[in-house]
Amino acid sequence: MNLTELTSRLPEGSVLTAREDLLPYAFDGTAALKQMPAAVVFPRNAEDVAAVLRFADEQNAPVVTRGSGTGLSGGSVPVKNGIVLCTLRMDKVLEVDTRNLAMMVEPGVLTKVIDEEAAKHGLFYPPDPSSMKVSTIGGNVANNSGGLRGLKYGVTRDYVMGLEAVIPDGEIVWLGSKCVKDVAGYNLRDLFIGSEGTLGVITRILLKLVPRPKAKRTLLATYSDIERAAETVSAVIEAKIIPCTMEFLDRMTIRCVEDFAHVGLPTDCEALLFMETDGHPAVVEEEAAAMAEIARKYGAKEVTLAADEAQALQLATARRSAFAALARIKPTTILEDATVPRSELARMVRFCEETGKKHGLQLASFGHMGDGNLHPTFLTNEKDTEEMHRVEQAMSEIFDFAISLGGTITGEHGVGLAKRDFLPRQFDPGSYALLSKVKASLDPKGLLNPGKIFPVQG
Amino acid sequence: MSETTGIANQASSPLSLKGMDYSVLQQCMHCGMCLPTCPTYDTTRLERNSPRGRIAWMRAIADGEMSVDKAFADEMYYCLGCLACTTACPAGVDYPTLFEAARADIEQAEAAGHGQRDFWRWLAVKTLFMRPRLLRFVGRVLRLYQWTNTDVFFRKIGLMRLAPARLRELEPQTPRVCAKFSHQLIEPEEKPTGESRYRVGLLTGCVQDLAFSDINRDTADVLLANGCAVVTPPVQSCCGSLHAHNGELELARELARRNLDLFDLDSLDAVITNAGGCGSHLKHYAKLLDGDVKYRDRAHAWDKKCKDIHEWLVEIGISPPKGGLAEQAVTYHESCHLCHGQKVKAQPRELLRAIPGLEFVELPESDWCCGSAGIYNITQPEQAGKLQHRKVEHISKTGAVCVATANPGCHLQLVNGLREQGLTVEVRHPISLLAEAYRRSG
């Protein structure tokens, strides 16, 4: 690859090529995956991106798009000697349209900034992946990220009205509109959401906003076993209450989170439910009371209400640290996001526990109990190849079981590198072939994020 | 595998990235939670200037994939060592150990380059801050220079133009040296008027002793007002934090031993420090002297007894001052090594709130580094200036007439920054405000 040529096509200071500059872009938030790129580029707009993709097309150079590098499936891990296209310098909020409840942003804007911008206008951007203080909206859209509020508010896809993308031949396309109803042509916008940088590079995003809920109540319920927590979740939903958040943490996760955050989580229970309801103040009070009652009825040892917003925020922030806090036990945390229909959650939790035990592995669990999205996390050491092999075995069994329950191998992290080889299990051959066909038609040379979602061809 | 943060095993060999316990390096699982809290990453948005980027680099060195060279030295001296990343890190990475090991490697390999840097390091790290009496002597000369207005005269006649550029820029930032040093203000042992509830040692520091000996007097007064007998050895050594942060671990160990020899720990309930930067280092003598059979046990006892003044006062419970100060809005800037290094955040605020007359106003980004960072404002003036400016902006927006801070480096950085922007906000140590309130209680 002619790096001088690449550098000459972009504004000064847009390309990194020194080894020491590249080294920290060799990985993302995923454990045990690393690959050195040949260059990192920082485009400032769609034209820069188009220039990079045209260059890549000419030189047959692979391009991996990256935001803040917090992904958990290896989706933004570089391809060896390829280009990393980092969107962090495209970080402007372009428009907040309060009449149409929409916001136009560039992909490098941090997720948290989007909600803060919305809040200034009394509006709300609900998707809140745990990494929202760090992650970019471009990365969220490319991975169709979820978060803690999925049960009531859905995921990133539900808030994307339109997007601009640069496709592999350098063409800039716009897909979608500010219209609530729009059925013109194929819905290609949705094709790009969750495409993990394999079809194009997203350069602008039109987001949908909703009115900001006026009130919120946060509850903590402790249990002596996970089943009771799962039953509580089902019972709350059966009682026609849709809380915005129903998170669960097992004992080991509680301990690690408390060790880090010191927010006073009870460490003497087997499971903890963290529940939030938001909306109209009167409704919120009523729902919080009903949720507390249901929790007690289903065997909660203790139910407490957060005293104020500050405490609620502290608890939510602590929950968001769960994944990284688990590294306190062992250096490598292999985090999965197998997801099942809500009704199957208790079975799935039990299966994960048994599988961990069977393979002699340390497993911690937490996750979004309200939407069936579980995060069984193996605590291991990447230097221990024998144990890592057992982790792979256990993971494989967990994926198979999730699929057998009508679930999915990934609820919110994406396929990336980490789950690529399991993907064919979830689809029948015809359906999997259709996925590959879409990829081949948009990116015939296979230059955008090769090796992610699908194995490298040939 | 240890369940707590790994501590480098440095029993016999000097601390180095290659020689250290690998699990300390491995502890970073590159989740990126540190990124938004890192002032250098915030400036450049480049991963190499972030905690996880630096750790990746350190790990590559330990793995033999990269070498300790000039580029690494530049990066590791661009890091402020503010430790904001350690507060943000859910995984509990022991960044202080990594940071010190990296800088020790750099000094060992002489990778940082020579020239003027060598002179300043020799002067500060190896000479002045190793010899308390010499430091005081230099302080006296400096005071003479300042109080006879020679400095103003030199500037007027343009003599400073003869000085090297760096010195010329730094000269106006030099702290005003106090008329009397700590030992002239504080008796070796002072007893409270009533019954002594506790007996504590008082550390007077280096810069604190030269430029802010009145803060040391105030600290003694506040301790006395709360029933603590105060033991203050007249000649004290530097705590060694400057040395440890600048790759001179052997000198840091020597200073730690001197401090351990200076205090009779068994007779004391606590050893009190009032400077955030010193405290953060002082509390980890056990780790520093892990390989020293003779001093190891004493260092452990020391770590347990070493307390930040705010921490200690809240722990023993203060008698609230009856007298108040003139009604004024006061804000609080957190010293990095007090809030991130020692995790002392609530206590200074609690003490400020206890002073009648003061209206406590929160400072936005109160735990964001002010750019002082030890000698960072000397070695990295550009980045330090950016942070100083950002801090002063925030302070001015609070409308406070006084900003409290508990570290001499921050204190000077704020004084200089406020002066440069023509603001008349006073900078005080929280304990000085408290001492003043006690004095007014009569």
C-alpha cells in the first residue's frame, strides 16, 4: 500500500503511520484480539471518507471503521496491514429539530453527548449502552447497540430515521428522511444499521428523539437465588408494567462492582435486581409501588428505593461498570451477549451456570433481564491456552442452547470476529447465503471490514 | 491470581516494565472507560495519549515488541500522572506502579535526551529536594531576591533577557518565599490547651515549607483545636514523590527511610500531611520498601498511620468552629493526588461546609487536573497552560471570591493562572480557612 499517496489525498495531520502511534489502535474493547494496521486515518467529512475508500479500492486495501474502540465483538479490530478509519474528528451535532423531534449528527459524536444535547431541549435519546460515556453514535448505529433501557424503549435501530453512508466505490448515499412514514423504495437504511462497517462507512445520522420523561424511580431488590429474580421480572411484565430498566447482577458481579464504585450495594445476596420506571410522576409512583410489592411477593429479601436522582444515577453508573469491574477477579473477561425470549431467561441462566461448572470455569453473570439479554462472562487468563480452549467449548454450548430456545448468539454486541464462526448455526443455509449475497453485492472486492461477520473469502 | 490489584514484585530487582509482575500490565482490558477522564487524550483524541494507549505501549515493551526509546519517553512525560484514570477504571489497574516503572525504565535507558533537562533534573530531583537544609538556604536567597524587589529590577533593566528562554518564562511564576519557615513557626512539640485526645506527627513538606509555611502553622493550629498534640521535627526530608514520579526510585527509597527514622511511630496515633501530592506517595512506603528487610515492617505501620489532614479531622470528628468568616462564596479545586491518588473527596468539602459564613459552591470539573502536576508545568508548559486556563475559566464562572485547594503545586498554579487573567480570586488551603474560623472563635 502506498502510504505517501494516501497521506497526500487527505488534509495535513489526518494520517498516522508510525508504529508507536498505530499500536494503541491494534485492539478495541474485546479481550484477546489484536492486529496491527498500516495506517490510521482521521477523516473530517464524507468527502475525506470517500477519498479513503477510493484509495482503498484502487490499492485493494482493507478498511476497518472505528469510533472510540469500545466494541465487544472485535468488530473494529484492524485487519493486518490495513487502514483503520477513525471517525472521532467527525464529531459535530449538526441540527436539533424540536418541531420534528429529530437530531442530525456526525458519527464521531459520543452517545452521552447526544442525550445531553437532547436534554437541553427537554428531549430524550433513550439507547444507553454501558459504554455511552465513551462510545460514538456511529459505532452504536453500526452495531445496532442496545443498553439498559431496551425493554421499554428499544434499541438504536428504533431511533435512526436516516443516514448518510459512503459505499465502497466512494459514492455518498443518503437513506431515510425526517418523515415518520416513508415507504419509498427498499428500506436500505435498516440494512446499514448493524452492518458493522462491512457495507459502507456511516457519515451522518438523523436520530429520532422523544419527550424526556418527567420522573423516574429506581429500586433495588435482593434475592437468595436468581430464579426468584427472573420470576419477579416476568410477574412485573405480566402485571402490565413496562419498566424502562430491569437489570440483574449475580453475586460475583455485585462484589466486583461494589469493590470499584462503593455505592453500598448489598454483597450478601445471590442476585440483585436494579429496576427503573420513568414517565409521568403519578404513574411512576404507582408503578414503583407495584414493582416493590411484586418483588416482595416473589421472594425478594429486601427492596429499597433510591433516595434521590443523584443516588439513582450513582447506581446506574455502577451497573454500567460491571463488565470491566469483573476484570478485578481475573485479567481476561470473555463477555457474551446470548439473548433469549424473556420467558426462557431463567432456563438460560441456569444453563450458563451449569456449563461453567462442567468445564471448571469461573463464570459471572449480569444483564438486561427485562429483555432477555444476558451477559455470561468467563473470568480467565488469555495466557492460559488450555483454559481458553475450555472457555471456547463452554461458549459454543451456550450459543447452541440459546439458539435452541429460539434466541440469538448476539443481542447487542454484534458478530464481529468473536462470533463469526457461530453465525451459520443461527441461520439455515439459504438464509445465511442471502446475508453473504448482500455483502457481495455492496462490497464485491470485500474491502470493508473483511473477516468480520463472514470469514474472508478465498 | 490475586483478587486485588496486583502489586509489582520488586523484592530485589529495581522496578521495570520487563521485570514486573505481568498481571499488573494485563489488568487493563482496554474497555476505554478511562478515555473521557484523561486530560491529554481530551486534548489530542489520539489513543497513544490515553491511559489504555500508554498501557498498551508499556505492555509491548514488556513483551519485547517495542523498546524504551525517545518516543516512549516523550509520551510518558506527556502523561500528567494525575491518576484520573485510576478513579475511572472499573478493572482496578494499578496505574501508579506502571507509571513509575515506565519512567524508571526511561531514566535507566537514558531515553529522554540530555541537555538542559539534565541540569534541571540534577538541580531539583538529585540535589535540592534531597537536602532539606540546602533547599531552605536557596529559599532564603530567593526570598532576598524577591523581597528586595531585585526581581522587578532585573526585569526592568532587561537583565532577565540574558537568562535562557525557559528560565525567563518560569521566573515570574516562582513562588513568593515565606519570611519564616515551618520550624520557626511550629515548636517541635505543641500541646492543646485542654486534654490531648491524640498525638500526631506533622509533615511540613518542601514547597509547602518554603512558600506556604503559614499553611503548616494553620494545620498545627487546627489539630490543636481538635485535641491533638502535634509533633513536628524541625528538619524534615522531602517525601520522595518527586523522585518516584521522575524515575528515581532509589532516591525515593532513601528519602522514605529518612522519614521513617525521623518519627517515633509507636508514640503517634497518626502522621499528618496537608499536601495532596505528598500524601498520595507517603501512604505507599510499604510498596516502595518492599524489598528492604530492615524497613519493611515499619513502612507498613507508617502507611496505616499516614493520614491526609482532612481525612484525619473527619475521622476523629471536629469541634465545629463557633466564629465565622466574612460571608463569601468559596469553591474547591481538588488536588489530583488527593482525590484520585488518595480518594479523599468528601472530607475537604465537609470541612468547608462546617465553616460559618462560607457559602460552598461546587466547581465544574473540580477533579480535572490544573496542569501543575509536580514539575509538569516546567517540563510541559504548553499542555500545562491549557489546563490552567481551563481551570481558571471554571473558577471565574462560579462567582466565588475564594478557591480552596490542598496541594502547593495546585495552589501556585491557580495563583499564577488567576493573576495572568487579571482575576482577584483568593487561593487558600481549606485548613487555613478552618484555622481562621477557629481563631475568630476566640
